[in-house]
Amino acid sequence: MSPRPEEAAMRREVVKRIETVIKDLWPTADVQIFGSFSTGLYLPTSDIDLVVFGKWERPPLQLLEQALRKHNVAEPYSIKVLDKATVPIIKLTDQETEVKVDISFNVETGVKAARFIKEYMKKYSLLPYLILVLKQFLLQRDLNEVFTGGISSYSLILMAISFLQLHPRIDARRADENLGMLLIEFFELYGRNFNYLKTGIRIKNGGAYIAKEEIMKVMTNGYRPSMLCIEDPLLPGNDVGRSSYGAMQVKQVFDYAYIVLSHAVSPLARSYPNRDSESTLGRIIKVTQEVIDYRAWIKKKWGSKINLSPELDNRLKIRDQIALCNGEQQQNRDSEPSYNQHLTLSLGSTQQLSSGSSASSVSSLSGSDIVS
């Protein structure tokens, strides 16, 4: 499910249409992309996040809404102005492509966060692989949005960064590391070993697990750390996970994934009746026919409009570097691949799991042990 060049081309057209409307209203306004489209970590159905910078006393939400309606950019009933939200935004669905777009005004945090994530993608080349699989895993369980009880993409990315920072095996950060084992270890850590009650996650200064009592000391008066407590590396005093009221549900599905995958790579798995008909990763991740058809439509319509920057092209090559479960390279990259061919990871044996598992080692740093 990693991004394809034609999907990037389609999204650039959406941004261009909206930017044209904005520039028509305010010629000096600056429109910037942030979020998953900016970092290249977006799924086929992900939103596009835009922020408009200009000189206004109050965000001109209604004015832009009227202009978007006038130019028929969005589906008529899809435009919503959320002016009472913490960050006031306009939400819409592009009429031609069905891509959802969120537009905010004069908010710098999203742009800074995208820049921050890109830096860590350079530092940890394995990070995009993990994120794309985990985002799809949460998406199909409706746990990829805070308002549905899940966790935000930013929270998930910070959890993955922390996982790689504190992995007891330094070789886990190498580009040729077994990605399947890393995925299992991620699920093991956050599904069963991490102490959500007592421990918070810190990314700054190389990363650390920190007691929530310590986090309370630097937060505003009366604040209590959330269940999924993640210090915002860009905004001191902010707990990124504070709105994730369903964090324990996310923990449960991570635990489920750990059990399923660890069973799938055990020696006993050779005797499973569906061993040859189902990929290992396919046991926890599926895709709907609707999404497959949507991607095929995008490829047909935008395949001839590909013109990528070197940086984005690099990120889009992620899918071409992922091997099949049996370790073989994808044979036909130009044909319409199945979903599992995009995200199949190399999953090893239980011997690897028991000897190289990070989570059991990392868990000794979590919970009550961290106090001492």
C-alpha cells in the first residue's frame, strides 16, 4: 500500500486546484503541504493536509469555503467548516478524485512536524516500512483516528521512532535488517510489555522511557499524563497522546497481531492447512476490492502524468525494495500487483524471535523498574 508515482501525481493536481482558488483570493498567501503527503507516508485513502499562511486577524474560513463552492472544487455536500475545533479547519472531498483535504490557517506545528519526521526517516531507513504497515493495520480496524478512539499518525510515528531508538540490538536500525521480525517486536513491545500505566515516551536526546510522575513536573498545573503518554518533541509540555481515549484498544489489537504473527512463523506453522494459500502478513492485514479498483483507476488516469522530484521519487521506491515472504524479489513490478505484494515482509522463524526479540529486553525499562 505504499505510494505509487501516479498517486503522487494525482494528489499534486488536487493541491494545485485548491492552491489556484486560494491564490485567486489572496495572491500573497503561502500554501504549504504537511502531514503524510509531505512525508510520503500516506495510504491510498489518506487525507491531504494543507496550511495557508497569510495576514489575517481571524482565519477566513467562510470566505474560502464560498470560493471553493463557486469553483466546484469539492463535492457539494462534503465541505464542512469546523470553526469551533481546537485548530479551525475546512474539510472537503475533491470532486474529481474523491481525495479528502483538510485546510488550516497560520498553523506552523504541522509543517514543523513533517520536517521532524523527514529527518528521522533519513536517520532510520526502516521507519517508512514500519509506518506504512502499521497505518494500514490500524486503518482497517478504525483505530487510525483520535476521534474514533484510535491514535493519530503522529503518535504512531513517535512510537515507532522510540521503538527504533531504544531497540537493544543496534543492528535493528540497519537497512538490511529483517523487517518482519521488527514488526513482530513492535507488536510485542506495545501489545504486551510496555507499561502504559506508569511510563511515558520521550523522543528528545536519543530517546528514553520516563516515569509519568517526572512528566507531570514539566506539564501545566493540574495536568495528569494520559494513558498513552508521549512527550511532544516539538512543543514542550504537550502530551501527543492526550486525546487518544482508546489507547488500550490499540494495545489489544497490537497484542492480537503479535500472537497471530508469532504463531505464523513458528515451526508448527508448516502444518497449517492454509500455509501456502495465505501470506504471513495477510493474516493481519487485508484490503477491500474497492481500494484495489480505486488504485487501478488512478494508475489508468494519471500513469502518464508522472513527474517526480528526486526526493519524493526516492520515498516512492520503498515498495520496490520490499521482498516477498519467501525472500524473493517481486518478479513483475510493472504489472498490477496484489496488496500483499506491496507490503509483504520477510518473517523469520521462532528461533529468530526468541533470540532477537527486542520487546522482552526493552520491557525491563518499562513500568515500575524505571522508577528505580
